[in-house]
Amino acid sequence: MNPIIDMLKKHNISNEQINQLFETLTQNPLAAMSSLGQLGLPQDQLQILMGQVMQNPQIMRDAVDELGLDFSKVEQAKNKLQQ
């Protein structure tokens, strides 16, 4: 299992909330960050999660793929933000 999804599940985040978080990520990465903050993860765990993403961005893509979402939408959203 993807380490991001695994960590969320260990903190009793439901499958529905996880799917919604990653669906938001595919549409608006900044909104996904806000949504992640609202899930109530302990600050130390949130920092670990962010560290994993910073060290290995591929795990985000793997999580999106594992959930059956379209990663190209994440790239499109990032490009919009950079303009």
C-alpha cells in the first residue's frame, strides 16, 4: 500500500475522505493541502507525510494511480498555478 494512504488509514481517515482528498488534489493542489490540514492528523505525522512527499514525489503519483485517478490532472493544475 502507498505510504501516504497507509498513514491516512492508520489515523482513521475513511476511504471516502482519502478519495476526496486525492480527487481535490487532481483539481487543485493548494485546496488539497488545506483539506489535508482539516483531517486532524497530528502535526508530527503531517510533517512526516510532507517529508516523504518532498523526498520522493513519486509516492504522490503512486497514490493517485492506486486510487484510480488521473495524475495528468494534477500536472495540469500545477501548471495553472505556475502561470
